[in-house]
Amino acid sequence: MKTVNVGIIGGGLMGREVASALGRWFVLNDYPLKVVLKAVCDINEKALEWYEQIPTIDLLTTDYQELLDASNVDVVYVALPHHLHLEYYLKVLEAGKDLFAEKPFGIDLEAAEVIRNKIDETGCFVRCSSEMPFFPGGQRVIKEILSGRLGEIIEVNAGFYHASDLDPLKPINWKRQSQYCGEIGVMGDLGMHVMHIPLRMGWKPTRVYAQLQKIVNKRPDGKGGWSVCDTWNNAHLSSTISIKGVEVPMMLEMKRLAPGETNSWHLEVLGTEGGVRYSTKDTKVLWTFNREKEQVWQRVDLGFQVPFPTITGGIFEPGFPDCFMQMLAAYFAEREGFLDGKLGCVTPEEAIMSHQVFAAALKSHENKVAVVIS
């Protein structure tokens, strides 16, 4: 069986998720590829201590170049703040390594386009992270759309809600400062998850009217003082898509201040013959609608229905770590050529498209007009 070796740059929260998924790779049934974590880089030596327990790792370093020079690293996962994406994605590509990137794929549209151009130049295989569509409910929504049973699409609603920022005393971090997370704010943090499936369905907005909110303007700096919190907390994007030549409204919502929501991703597609609705707030439930005499939404309890089978019984519910593993399995399957029609990770072109939407949203909000997206 072929083995692919992975390195991680950025050993924090998402780096540990990658390490955890690779550490239990054996739960995938009949997956024809072994994927092993070999190297981790973080400028904080303390962060590297957690990785000392992983026996497959040969290199723990604070020098990213040492990781990129490692001959036994084939793929690099980069989990760094948005303002560092351009610099480090380019370094990975220039080293000839394949890249699994974090969203939003650069701090802004210009950075994303430079990264895409470098990909074209090097020929490296690159995809971007977006885990939520790998929940069984997300997979089923795609099947319902592609089945054609919904009839003519009437509207699409998608969103990602957090509520942790409701606490005004929550200390500042880089995601709340535009110099690090970008002027697009919450759109860069949550928007890729919201747009992954619509873009894969070919539903790129042609026009957007945006309402953006900065609700909490300062936060404790952790040192007894206060820091300016200058990012957009919530984004409401009323957009227009074209399906078979017909204009259709699509609402895209990204919120850090959504009362009652911990980490809720949702997608709803309504048509003339049927509808489908899913939210991670009720992880195992898929709602479907069929046009009949009476208007009835039907609840379907989903089990462990994942694209890449595992040892887990079908009656059980999946969690975030399971979907994260499915996303990684999709990345490596596509890289090796055996994705076989399953949902793939976000492509560089889709990442560019999302940035085009976010850039248009900024212009829309500033000028209070709908902006056409070319």
C-alpha cells in the first residue's frame, strides 16, 4: 500500500485536529492509501510538546524551512492566521510540496489570485479546508439537489452561526483584528463553509447586496487594558444566482454573534416540487419536503452515512472529528485519483470565487447598493 507523508505548519487547534485524524487513519475501511504525520512546525516550542506523543513524527521544529526541506514530506497542511497565508502557501509551493490550505485562502482576493497563479506555475496539488459538507446531512443535501426531484429551484439559504462573541469580555484575538484576519472579517472566517456546496453546484452569485455589522468594537487585551475590535462580526449577503438561465435568490449568512448558536452550519434548498433542509444544530436530522395535497416536511434520522466507509456502525451519529477525517480522506483520494465522483475539497478556483463575493460584499455595504460580480 502506498504511503503519503504529511507535515504541519501551525501546531495549534486545527493542526492538532489533523494529527488526530491521521492518528486514527486505520478506522477507514478499505481505503487504499496510508497517510502518516511526519513533521510539525510551530514557532512556539510549547505548542510542539503535545506532538511528542505521536510516534510517527520524525521532526518537530520551530523552523518552517527545515520542514519544507524534509525529503520525506509530500503534503503540507498550513494552519496559520489569514495574513500569513500568502507568504507560507507560496513557500510550500516553491518547495514543490502539495498543499492542503486553510480558508479563506489568503487575506483578500489579491492574495488568493497570487496563490492561484503560483499553483498554476508549479503544478502542485492544492485544495482548501471546509469540513461541514462532509456531515451526512450535507452529503444528502447534495444528492437531493442532483436528483432533480426538487423541481425548479426557488431559493437557497445557507449560513454558519457562532455565539461566543456575545460575551463582551472575551479577550481579543487575531480573528477580531482586520490586520490579521482581513477586511472581510467574519466572511473570511466562516464564508468558505457557507459557499462550498453552492459553488460546487455551480451557483456562483452574479450580484450581491450586503449588510455587515460591527457590534462589539473593543475587547480586553489580556493585559489589563482594551484593544480595538475592528472586524465585521455578522454578514448578511442577499445574492442572486442563475440556474438554467433563471435568476434565483440565495441568502448567505455568516455570524459570530448569533444568540443560542454554538457552531451551527445550515443549508436549505427549496424548489417547485420539493425541498431539503439540514443543520448541524440537529446533527442527525435531515428534513425533506415533497409537493403533495398537504404541505408536509418529513424528518429523516441519519446514521453514520459517510462517503468513505469506516469501522463505525451505521446507526451511530458522526461528530466533527469524523467529518474532518472524511474531508482529509477526500483530499488524498482526489490527489491520488480515486475520488470517484464523491464531494471533493474546495478548489483554488472556488476559493477565488468566494473572495470575489466577499470583495463585492464590502463594496455593497460601503455604497449601500447591489454589486455585480463578474
